[in-house]
Amino acid sequence: MDNADAGRVLSLDTHDNQKVLEILRESEDRDAVFCYLRFWVRAAGPRISASGNFAAADVHVEEFVQGIENGSKATLWDIDGEGAISIECTNLIGHFNVSVWLGNVEGDRAWISFETDQTAIIPFARGLKRLAAKRS
């Protein structure tokens, strides 16, 4: 992701280069009920990294952000494949577990998980809310 993507890219800033979650908003599609947001997601942990397409309805992104803000486990499912992004508060002092599944039924799959804290999660949730609110 480069400077041309500014304003469309969101990074979870863990202050550890081995723990990465980046989301690049690519486009949106609409039907009679939902607006579907299409993203390019890159995730990395200490031993593995992966990237791939990810799509979710805008209302599901909003519910995901609300779950994060409420301190509960929040999972955003990829409607096109077998991917998911899950963020769960693991204790009362602000530690979170981030898990990312990328892939589809016809290709490679990866599962990446790492821990971080609220100093990374809160700005990420706010940024995801802004990113989802942008309309093409």
C-alpha cells in the first residue's frame, strides 16, 4: 500500500512491526438492501503473513465496530470467502486478541493471531468507522 492509497487505508498500529493488520478500501457494491464494502486486507504475525480480498456489508462493519467499542468479542465475516477478522478483549486492563482468517474455498488459507492493547484497538475502531462511512 502506497501514498496513492492515503485516506483509503487503515492500519492497526501495534508498535510492533511483526504484528500487522492493514485494510485498504477498494470499492463498494449495492443491492436493494445493503452496501457491500470491498477491501484488500493484509495481516502478519511473527511467523506468517497473508493478504487477500475481503467483503462485508456496511451494517456488519458498523456492528463490528460497536462490538469492539463495547469491549465484547467482535467478528466481521467475509461474505465472499471463508475469511474473518475477530477482536476480543481478553481482560479488564485493556488487552485484546486479534485473529484474522484469510482465504477462500478455492485457494490458500491463513490464520494469523496476535495480542495488542487498547492504545492500538481504539484508534483502529474509530478509523474503521470512518473508512466504512466514506461513500464512493
